Amino acid sequence: MDKIKFLNNLEILLKEKENNYGNFNHTSQVWANYLSDILSIENNKTVKVPLKTFGTMMIFLKLWRIMQSQQFKQDNFTDINGYTELLKRLVINEKTTK
């Protein structure tokens, strides 16, 4: 698959996922806040979870599914591409807004 077609397909996938599951950046923020609160309570001190934790965890989850599966499932690889792109954008955005 050529690069332009891959990028077009990726953009279509990302828009579809956002329509189905919500905005990735917002979900990352909610997840980081939630995890920070739980860890802060458990550790009796303030813990700040980075925004990139959610995307990293989702990539790990998809990799784990690949490792555990006895059969090929394209959606795991497609999702890894999507999460990687969204995570990259989030990290770039974090760097440019600091």
C-alpha cells in the first residue's frame, strides 16, 4: 500500500473511531485524571499520571492480544496504527503547548 493511501485510510479510521468512541485527547485526559486520583489516594500523596499513559496502555493491550491469539486478527494491527498516530499527535501537541 502506498503512503498516501495508507494515510488516507488511517484518517478515515481515526474519524470513524472518534465518532464511535469520542475524542482521543479528551479520553486521555479523563483517564490520566482518574488514574492520578486513584494512585494519589492509595499512596497518600499526589501522583500525576502523564497524558500519554492511555495511548501507551492501549498499544500494549493490542500487542498483548496479538501475543495471546492463535490466529491473525487484522483489527489489532489497524488499531495499533491508529493509537500510535493519535499518541504521536498528543505528544507533539503537549510539546508545542508547554
